[in-house]
Amino acid sequence: MSDTLTDPGDRLSGVQRYLKPIIYGGNDGIVTTFAIVAGFAGASAEGAAQIGGLAVLVFGLANLFADAVSMGMGEFLSARSKGQLYARERKKLCARLAVRDGEAAAGLEALFRQRGLNAEDAAALAEAMARAPDLSVELLLAERLGPSDPEADGPATNGLITFAAFVGFGTIPLLPYILREADALSTRLSLVATFAALALLGLVRRRATGETARRALGETLAVGGLCAGVAYAVGWLVGG
């Protein structure tokens, strides 16, 4: 069994690698659709049933898919833009280091000293690493722009996962209106479904990060619950 740091068994799983778009898209999808239900419920003492389950579904599904496309494309364009910035800065840095002998070593030495190495060790390590120009550029860019090239993460894949998480989790609060006759109970069932969806999202986060269930579930439920409460309050203030 290999115990090196490059062991393929140590690579991130799909959920871990794409945790950000899953959590980002899932949480927003849940809140977006429940906001429709909560807004309708808050606008009338009789709840969303008085307005009609069809209206909840129409507005909920329209918002769900429109926002899912918007967020998926937004994630894609954001990653592409960051990737283009990274590529431009990499090209500029490569050209600069090519004509300024010793600048890579000096930059790396300063970086290593900032990270806690003493002057002698920092200078020796910087001199050795400067003989690998590509690695030097990657380290210097990571200090300025982040740890990796955003294009390497797949902007299109991130966008698709954001879209899928938004639709998948965002559909859950609407299930009571899809599966049964709309009435006052539908709103309460939607509330239960919403917190179940948030709990599921928290469990996905816990599985990926290894943090405690209390923290993963607590933070996810608290943020989603706050957003749902705001939606209900706005509906109550406007419609009450």
C-alpha cells in the first residue's frame, strides 16, 4: 500500500471537489422556492392555500428554473473570468522572469521568509526551486491569485453542478404542492420539507468536510431558517 502524498487514494471525491457549487446551489435553491411558499403564506392569514396551489407551483417553478440557469451561468462566467485573469497574469509573470535574472529566486525567498523559514533556509530553498521555472511561477501566482488555476476546475462542470444542485434541492419545498391537493396543511408540509432539505444539505457538507454534525447541520439550518423567516415576514408585511 502506498503512503505517499500523491497516492491516488488520497484524491478528493466528487462531492469534496465540487462541495462549493453543491452547497451554494443547493442552499439557494431551497431558499428560493420556499420563499415563494412562505411569501404567499405570510401574505394571508389563511395561508398559501387561499391563493391557490397552482399559483405557488407556477411562481415556484418559474423562479426555480430561471434562477438555476442564472446561477449556473454565473458560476461558469465567474470561473472563466478568473481563469482568464490567471492566464494573463501567468503570461506576464513568465515574460517578466525571463528578462529579470534572479527575480524568481528573490520572490520565492521573500515568500518563504514570510511563511516562517529563516533567512538561510529560505534562500537555499528559493535557489533550488528557481531552477524549475514553471513551479516558481505557480507558487508566486498562488500567493497573489489563489492556490490553483480556476480553469483546471472546469468552469462548465461547476456551472452544471450549481444548476443541478439548485434544481434538485430547490424542488423539495414544492413537493407538497406537486403531490397533493393544496390546502393549509401544504404550507406546513412545505416547511417540514424545507428543513429536511436543509438537513440533507448539511449532511452532505458533513460527509465531505468531516466536521461535526452539530456544526454542519446547525449552520445550514440556521442560515436557511433565517432566509425563510425573512420571506415570511416580508409577505406578512406586504399582504397583511
